[in-house]
Amino acid sequence: MVALSETSKAPGGSGVLDRYGLLQAGLWSLRTGPALILVLLVLVVGFTTPVFLTTRNLGNVFSQTSVIAVLALGQLLVIVTRGIDLSVGATIALSGVVGAIVYEDTGSSVLVIAAILGTGLAVGAVNGLVFVYGRVPHAFIVTLATLSIVRGIALWASDGTLISGMPPIVQTIGGGSINWIPYSIFVVIGLALACFVLTTRMVWGRWLYAVGGNEEAARRASIPTRRVLVTVYVLSGLAAGVGGLITAGLIDAGSPTAGDLAELDSIAAVIIGGAAFAGGRGSVANALVGAFTIGVIRNALNLHNVDAFYQLMAIGLVVLLAVEADVLRRAIEARVQVAQAVRQG
Amino acid sequence: MTTLLDTPMDATRADTPALTLNDAHKRFGAVVALDGISLDVHYGEVLALLGDNGAGKSTLIKCLSGVHRLDSGSVEMDGVPVAIHAPSDARALGVETVYQDLALFDNLRPTDNFYAGRELAGPAWVPRSLRFLKRKRMTESTREVLERLQVSLPDFHTTVGLMSGGQRQAVALSRAAAFAAKVVILDEPTAALGVRESRRVLDLILRLRTENRAVIVVSHAMDHVMEIADRAVVLRRGRKVGELVPSSETYTEIVSLIVGGGE
């Protein structure tokens, strides 16, 4: 809103200024839109459904949303670079299955956690290396392939069945809570803070947005674009590993069907959070807002005993709205450019 | 490398050219792009590089900025032979190039555009990518440079994508000027701009000259060349066919050299 007061000082026709201010205000509301919508959603659901704001239910919301939120953090980095990671859901399954097998064989909780996170890292590394060094035009194809491969390995390694048993520490991370606040939400907070610092305070974050905004220019500016891209997928894989850890702890098992369609949830969260598929845009805070928007909608519909089918449709509708908001933003931005040129004269 | 516009100019440098190119040759397969071109440019001078399409202007500036390598010939800076094999070499030597596409990051603010790939960050013992940005220092020095070059942006914190063509050109030019201790190369700086915006960019180029930079401008806009260039080198089919001072008297001569009327 600062822009509004600044424009009033500039010389020129007042009609243009008003228009410029109006456009700036439009951009501002689109930027803060996701957060406002989430607040509104919480208020509406809170008023219409008293159960919603009870600590027990909020604990549920946090617990159910934590995996989506963790995945969304990784997916955010990927989408900022114009990519997409479809393999995160399958990676949740494989990392859980690998963890369960390691636990059966060794009984060591340290090794189980290392195996789960390591599986995520490995899948991410494969995605990144094949995408970048295999010169594949878009990560969609690569991660679609690894989705299939990884899910296949998870089913093969587990004989298609649930492998029960997770170390107590993993169970606590995934399913435990302090009073009503689940531990998993602390994992989300920790990762989100790390992600925030990485993307906004560190050199790597600048490189990330530079690569997402203009890869060719980034290369010319001697930014190591390939390394940045590989790292993005490795981090998304790691996030999926953390998602796998929480999921395995929650169900106290490694399940080859866990995380089914979780990739879509994470992509939806990032898009609802206002990131652009065209790349270069998106923030940690808004990705979390997107994840919780999905979580709150699901929870509210659950509380009202609405069929899961309708939940799918509702989430889909919200994604469409978010994409349209992005289209609107582009249109406004083009006009700001013109207004800018007119004003300068 | 991170000294912004404040390199002290010693008097002795005035005599020696900032950049000298000797007998440059470059071919792409059977096509001879540069055929024995020599030129120099001094501090505080604007050198126009003229020629029809395919004359070798682009190849020449790409060789000077490290995108292409010369087949033979030498480059000297301040009279000392240098090797320019990559864009980073050119930058390290104080040569910055603004291409027609500007190479801006539309999603970033001017400051981040200025420092992309050369962020000020610390501490030094941490791997470069994990260093913490010195955001305040970068913002302040960017603001200083823009003020000094009299570039007025309506909102300093707006992303470059929201700026007009002239403003974007000004940001790209100031970025090059800020980091080019010696030579700024501009490829068609006014090609995509309207009259008013061209005016601002031309003024900006003249200010670079005042700041004692050596400026090489590739342009088709003859009236702009006439106005800002101290010297013009005309290329034709990879050869230097003329070098003169642009003025109303030499105008027709320059044009005929460009189109090859003398042949």
C-alpha cells in the first residue's frame, strides 16, 4: 500500500495516477489474497462449526496437514524453477517401506531414520541428475517416470503389503503430541524456518529466484544454474523423505500405498499459495498458507460428514481459482507497465 | 569487482586506450565473421560500431565480452595483453555488456538484478551458496548508483518486470555501468524504445562517458550515433572499412561506407 501514497507525489495527469494506484492496490490484494482467504475460511468454518476450533480438532488439522505442508516446501523450490516434482507421493511410500525393512533387520532407530531420509534424498538426486544432465526438456516427464518406478519398487520390496512396526521415536514424530499440539507440526515449523532463511537470506535463494526468473541470464551472470536445479530436486526429495517419516510414524508401518496422490496436494498447495507455474515466484509463507487451506477445507468437510469425493472436487475448484488469480495478476501487471511508461513522461 | 562506479581514474590512463583489439579474426565454418579488425577505445569516449546486418558487429562484441573466442588476434586492456575466454573473464577485467535482450530478471527488484551472481555475502569461510546476503549494503549501493546516474524509478522496490521499457533499459545499463570498471558495451540500446525513452537512455550513455568509462555502442539509429559518438568504426563483411568522427559533414560518407557505396 506504500505505492499508493508514493504515486500521489508524482507529476502527471490525475486520471493516470488514480488508475496506477488502483492497479497497485489490485496487485497488493492478489499478493496477500491467499492469506486473507485462509483467515476468512477459518473464521467461517469456526463460526458455522463450533467443533472446528476445539484444541482436539485443531490438533487433527495440524497432524493431517503436516505432510502436505512439508511436501509443499520442497515443491515450492521446484515450482519456483518452473519445474514440477510428481514423485513425492511415491517417495513417501518407498521411504516408509525401506524404513520398515531396516527396522525389521536391525532394530536401530537411527538407521531407520537415516534410511527413510536417505531414500528421499536418493530419489531427489536421481530426479535432479536425470533432468539436468539427461537434458530432459521438462521435469514433468522425469518425475512422472520416477513416480512409477519408485511406487513399483515400494510395492515389490514390500510384496504389496503393509510392513508393521516403527521405532518409538519415529512413532512419536509422526503421531505423538504435546498436549494437543502434534510433534509433526514442529517439524513443519523447523523446516519452514530453514526454508525461509535459505530462500530469502542466503545467496542460494537469490540464485533460485534468478534461475526461475531467467535461466539464460542467470547462466550469463555465472550463477551455477545446473547445480541449483539439481539441488532443488534433492531438497524436494528430502522433503518427501521427511513426509515419509511422519507418515510411517503415524501409521506405525511402512505402506507401499502411502502418499497416494500426495504430489497433487503439494502442487495444489503451492499454486493456491500464489506461486506461478511460469517460475520465479512463490514464498515459503504462502506455500504453508496453501497447505493449510487444503487442510482446513478437508477438515471442515469431514466435520460435516461430506463425502470424500466432494472433497476432491472442492480442492480442484480452489486450485482453478488460484490459477485464475494468477492470470488476473499477469493482466494487471501488464497494465502497470503501461501506466508506468505513461507516468514517466 | 564490487566497487560500484567509484574506481579512481588516474591521469596516465587517459593516453593508453582502455581497450585495444589487434588484427582480430573469427570464422564460423566457411563464414568469415571477422577478417583482421583492429580498433581501440579510450576512457571517457563513446565509440560507435556501425555496419549493415552481417557486417560482424555482433561477433565482435561477443568476442570482447567472452561469449566467442577469437581465432587469432589479441586484446589489450590499458596496454596489457589479456585473455578473454569466458564471460566471467571479461567481467573480471572490468568489461560489461548489455545485450538487446537486457538479461534482466523480471521477478527480481533492481538491487537483486544488480547483484545476481555477484551477491555481497558472508562469512567468507562458508561455501558461497550458503553465505548470508548483505542486503542493506546491496540496496544502498544500488540506490547510490541509480541516483548518481540520475535514473529515476517510480518505486525502487518494484520488480523489474513491472517497469516500462525505458526503465528496464536504464536498470540494465546502470547495472553494467556499476560493475564495469573500464568498458561498457551496448548492443542496440535504443532499438526497442520510443522517442522519449530513447532520450533518457542517450543521456545515460553520455553520463557514462562523464564517469570516464570507455563505451562501445552498436546501433542502427544514425541520428543517435551522430549525437553521442566521439568516433565511429564502420564494419562491412567482417572488415573495418572506415573510421571517422561522426558529424553532419561525414554523415553521407558514413552511410555510404555502411551500405558499401564506394565499391
